[in-house]
Amino acid sequence: MEELVGQKVKVTLNSISGFVTIIGKIIRSLDQFVLVDTTLGPLYICYSSIKTIQVLGDHHEEK
């Protein structure tokens, strides 16, 4: 997870009622949590609750 620090990501979480998606920038990676800066503020997300993580590219990014 250290390689994702500083990247803008979309995190999909497992939930009883369905899936929850959070978009933000990964600030820090800890042993059991990842800290994501979102529009709601910084959120600590437990690794066990994460279903998928997608890295979002910049619109002006060159291939």
C-alpha cells in the first residue's frame, strides 16, 4: 500500500446494505488502516473492509 501514498483513488467498501464508494487521496498507509483524504475529511479505512481500490489517472496524463 505504500506505493499508493499520494495517489488519487476510488475505494469500494463491503457493506451489509451494498457497496460504498469513496474517492480521495491516500495520505498514509498504516499496519491495518489506510488514511484517505476525502471531501468529507480524512477517513481511516480498515484493510479488511476494502473490496477494491482503483487508481484514478489525471485527465492530462500522457501514456
